[in-house]
Amino acid sequence: MTRIRAVACSNIALAKYWGKASVAENLPATPSLSLTLAGLRTITEVEIDPDLGRDHVQLDGVELTERPLERVVQLLDRLRARAGTSRFARVVSRNDFPTAAGLASSASGFAALALAGARALGLDLSLEALSDVARASSASAARSLFGGFAALPAGGRTAERVAPGDHFPLSMVVTLTAKGPKAIGSTQGMQHTATTSPYYAPWVSHSPALFDAVKRGVLERDFERLGTAMEQSALMMHASMLAASPAVIYLTPTTLAVMAAVRELRARGTPAFYTMDAGPHVKVLTLPEHAARVAACVEGVPGVERTIVTGAGPDAALTDEDPRSLP
Ligand code: PMV
């Protein structure tokens, strides 16, 4: 029996992916650029056991069934096809942050699974090749193989490194505004947006300009340029969803209150910008010296559960850490 453990950090898109160029191949319609976050980790253990008749997958202590199980099995099937084996796996995975709440747990989850699964099946794949494997399951997961800043081009199969995290040290104040899982999964939300929203096409055609501005902001360490384009990318993505029929609404009154608090903070001189994904939480990007002030500010907004203050995380890697040891 071969048992391998891998750790991957989640990532938050500064320029958003929303929409598929190919549903069958899971290729993104928009270019995205993300920051991988040290404070949002998944540890996954894959054990290949010749005695198993199927894959068994446990996530955060719960045995997966139906679609969530199927998504893990499909990734393992792609690896098994490459490795030329039909052996099944026992998978144990744990996140150190809330699962499926719009905090990109699928990103770190599929990245860690791709790495641990490949090694357990005897494959020695590059980060790029693993990124392709993870992307087929969840396009945002392609970016989580890389630490720091990573990009996934429109139509791209593999993410690429844009810059290491220490090129431009930033803090992300992840602001949790609700408990429990999200109502609409991202695949369903983006397909519904693509087929019913008159704002979908303008979003897709404008997204490269926002991606370019975000990328330049990162490479030139221009926080104002980066933050301004990041907010517009998030708001334009949400505008495309709001114009769907019926609307896809992830933002709650607490989300809007946190956004207002950040704008006010900024008006008073603190550099801080927000972004939201397929969930109600707000991720506030700031410079490290302002992180404590930003966290204290958003924690004072009624409805905010808690914050996770974190910065750039590393590449996905093998680890000795036991997923069962995570809280
Ligand atoms: O990779 P998915 O299917 O979980 O979609 C992620 C979509 C967003 O988080 C909203 C944006 C992004 O680029 O991560």
C-alpha cells in the first residue's frame, strides 16, 4: 500500500474566472489571476489499496457520496488512466477553514488531491501538469498548485506563475459573513449566468482589460491600480450574475455593509480593496502594515462572524502532516 499526503493552499482571484469557454473540457472563458493564501489550507492523504472495490473519500470527517464523491473519482480516474492502473484509493482530506462556503475549498482540495493522487499512483508530474489535472475538476484549482500570484489564461489548460508572494507582500483579511455552505455551486451559477444574463458577453469581453490591469498592478507593485481593477473585476462578475434570470445573488446585507466599511476606511486614507466570490464573504486586500486596522474595522460590522488575516502561501507540496490532526 502506498500512502501519500499533500498540502495545498486555497487562492482568491484578484481578477475573476466566471464562465466556461468549454463546458465539456472545463476551460475558462475569462483570464484570472489569484493570490494563494497561507491561512487557507487543505491536507489530503491518498492511500492506494489493492483490496478496495471502489474509491472511498472522507472530507472533514464526512464520507462523500453522490456528486461530491463523483468529482473526486473523476480526478482519480484521469490519473489512473495516465498511470495505467485500475487500483482504487482511500482519501482523507481536511480543510482548516469552512468548506464550500465560497472560500474556494475546491481550489485547495483538488490541487492537494492532484498532487497526492499522482504520487500515490506512481506518477511524477510537474506543477504545470498537476495544474492541468486539477483544472479539469475546478478551474480555480489550477492556480492553487502555485504559491504567490498565479494566472490561468482564457481557454487555458494550465495555470502559470506570475510572481512569488514576496515580490509584492500583501495581506488578505478574509471576512466571514455567514455560517454554512453556499446555496448555488459555482458551475451551476456560471452556466446559468452564461445562458440567461445579457451582461455575460460584456463581462467576458471586458475581463482581459481588468486582468491586464491587475497583472500590471502586481508586477509594478502598484497597489492602487491592483485594488481598483480587482474591485471592478469582482463587481462586474457579480453584475453579470445579478442580470441573470432569475438572478444569482451571493451578496447579503452583511456583504454590502462590509464593502461600505472598506470604502469608508479607504476614504479616510487606509489602502484597502474588497473582492467577493460565489458566496457572501468579503476578502479585503491591504498592505501588511494596515491589516490589523482593516480586521478591527470589518469585525465591528454587525453580522460579521470572524476574520482570517493571512498572506501569500507556498506551492502545493508533499507533507508529513496528518489531515486528521487539523482542528
Ligand atoms: O473553480 P470554480 O468552479 O470553483 O469557480 C471559481 C469561481 C470564482 O471563485 C467565483 C472566481 C475565481 O476565479 O476563483
